[in-house]
Amino acid sequence: MRHILFTHPYFLGLDSKQAEAGLPYPPLGTLYAASLMREKGYTVSLFDAMFARNASEMLPELEAKRQDYFVVYADGFNYLTKMCLTNMRDETLRMIQIARDWGCTVIVSSSDSTDHTELYLERGADYVINGEAEQTLVELLETLEAGGDVRSVRGIAFMEEAGAGGPAAAGSLVLTAPRPVMKDWEYLPYPAYDLVDMDRYRHYWMKNAGYFSLNVATTRGCPFHCNWCAKPIYGNRYTARSAEHVVRQLARMKREYDFDHVWFCDDIFGLKPGWVKAFADAVEREGLSFRFKIQSRADLLLSEDQIRDLARAGCDNVWMGAESGSQKILDAMDKGTTIEQIGHATRLLKEHGVKPSFFIQFGYLGETQEDIALTVGMIRRLLPYEIGISVSYPLPGTGFYEKVKTTLGDKANWTDSDDLAMMFAGAYPAAFYRQLYRYVHRVHRQSVARHYLSELGRKPLRVSMSRLKKMASILYYLPAARLAKLKLQHLDH
């Protein structure tokens, strides 16, 4: 029986912002691949880098049993892996070297290895998989086991005519023909959740959020063409599982892990006409009860029926790619949405008890102080539940990257997700955007608090203890003299 040790390239402890939040999700893409290979007859194990301090912690996994293959398989459903953070790259390259020293055949599939294929091969990887990887991994291992010609395997890169030193030695890069995308991925087995320490994930969530959340994917890809968005794994397509298939998975996960909340980690949730209604119907038939958050676009949230079905299914929070309060900037991004749509979608969500949250991006080409002011004004006016702020990030393969590549500096990737470095010649330096990040978050908190105070002026506020704690963090930013005027009726339940 051949053994495969899987891992992924995300170390929570090397990303200070995410480590402080302490809300990790299992590496879903990795678990799909591991489950498929186990179904194919391989013995699989997992080094979950999420909670490791460094690459050397994988040594016990290598010592415990002979591993024939070491597969670095990034969770392509998690936006953090798409950012290609250098902290994660450095530690991944160390894992590759350790695995090679133990005699493993090393295979890598990630956004970063797609962007920097030669680097990974030079540093010890035997093969890099480009694009959607499950079928390619199966075919590659079958070919290697049979002693066949790997040139026949679609979607891989390797170094040809390597010397005695292995693929890291001299050789020429070979890229095989690309693999067509899967049009139906329901055939993939249930993710290998048994390989992760689910109790540890639960502990983090209960400690830092007070509930337990798991991640589920219902789709692959995104058909929209925002020119700054990189899609090296799933591309510009949209493949959806049926609502019934998703709900069957959720029912099993609920029985096995009793989650409270789900992050549907699709780039776009429920784009297929009628899908959200079918999903809400299936959730009700199954008798499931949970809250969830999704990612969507303003123009997809303008149907009251769609939002009513989301709320009926348990949707608690919708993250919209609002990006900017300036129509000029949205048009420059090829976003395909309008400021009016953002406002309309926000109001509809609130009317149906669903929290609207905004992704905001500063620093795009041509953005001025006036455009920034429009974005801040939009946040003040629409009062999203949460905001996530970033600066424009030129990733290879995007139209935005092509526009700015002649002005790129030596730094090509962020170190961690809180870096906010400007890697091209933007209008302002990185220090400006870091200060803007703090300012806009403060403005948002103050605006929400003032809204609460306005409501309090009309009638006493009846809140539960958990709600009171959440409000306290917002009201903290208001002068103490005003807080003293509040009349809060506390209901302890």
C-alpha cells in the first residue's frame, strides 16, 4: 500500500492578524484531495500546518511511517492562500526540502506554485500541478506507479533531464497540456474531515467567537471579470453542485461535528437561477438549523425573493465586493456593478434581517482623495455590519498586473495578510494606506454607534447579554459623557 502525506501551505501562527482573530477553518481543498486518493486505494495522512509553528513539526509524520509521496495541496477555497504570502512560501519550501531529504516524491498544487513554478521545482518539488488538481493528482500517481511517461499527464510541470541531484539540479522546464475543468464535481467523496483535529478547531472558535463554524463549498470558479482578481486554480467558469447534494453533506456534518455556523467559501454563492430557493427548501425539508455567511455581488442581490430565500435558509451575513464608493473606480476595475446597486442591495438585506458587509479596496490606479472620500461617505451612509479593507494587490495573470508590472518594486507579495504594502507605484505610499485603514475602521465604528444612539433616543433598548457585549466594543469609541445618558434595559437570557 502506497502512502501519501498531505499538507497545505498555511501556517496560522505566521499570519499575525489571523492568529489574533483565532478563527481557523480546516483546509477544505486539501481534505477533498486526500479523500479522493484514499478512495483510490492509497493510505493517506495529513500534516495540518494550520497549528504548526514551522516546517520541522512535520518530522514526526515522516518518522511514523514511510511516506512515498509528499503532496502540498493548498486550500483553493480560502482567499488567504490566493494571496501567496511570503511567510507561507518560505515555510512551504522548507517542508519540500525536508520531504525530499526523507526520499519522498514531492508534488505541489497551489496558487503560488502556479505563479512561481520554476522556483518550486528548483527548490525541490518534483512536480507542480497547474489548475484544478484532483484528477491530475490521480493520473500523475497512477502514471508514476506504472512507470509510464509523465508527459502524458495533463496539467503538470516538471524539470526534464535532471542530474543526480534530482529535479533541483540542471534541467529544462516542461509544461504539459492544460487539463479541462471538471464540469461535475459531485463525484468527489466526502472531505476527509477525520484527518484534522476537529476538537482543536472547535476550541478556537468557541474561545474567540462563542460558536463553532465550518467551511463548505457549493461552487468552483467565478464567471465575472474584475481585472484585479486572480483565478489560477478554478478559472473564469462557474460549476455548481446541486442544492440537494450540498444539504446532504451539511446534514452529515451536523451529525458528526454539530456546527453552529457555516462559511460558504464560494467566490459567488447561489448564482445559478433558482439555486437559492432550492437550497432553502432542502434545508427546511432536512430540518437543519444553522447560520451562515456568503460572498456575493451587489447586482446579484437585487431580487427580494432571492434575499427572502437566503434569510429563510439561515443566512446571517453577506459579504459584498463593494470595493469603492466611486463609480469611476468601479468602472476602471471592470467590476460591472454600480453605487446604486450597492445601496439597494444593502437596504434589501437589512429589511430581511441579513447583515450586509463590505469588502473595500483602496489604492487602485487613478484613485484620488475625492474617490477615497466617496468610499468613506458610502460606508457612513449605508452602515455595513462589517468592513474588510485591503489595498490593490497586483497578482500575476490579472489585467491589473499587466497595467502596473513596469512599476513593480522588489516586493512582489505580502508577508502576511495584514501587510497592506503597495507593490506598485500608486498615488500614495504604504504608510498612507495603513493610516487610512485605521481611520476608516474608526469612522465605521463611530457611525454605527451614532446610529444606535439615534435609535436609543426614541425608546429604551432591550438587549441580551451577548448583544450588550458586542455593542460595548462599538460604544467604547463615543465620549463617556454621552454613554452616561444611555438607558439600557438588560435582559439576562
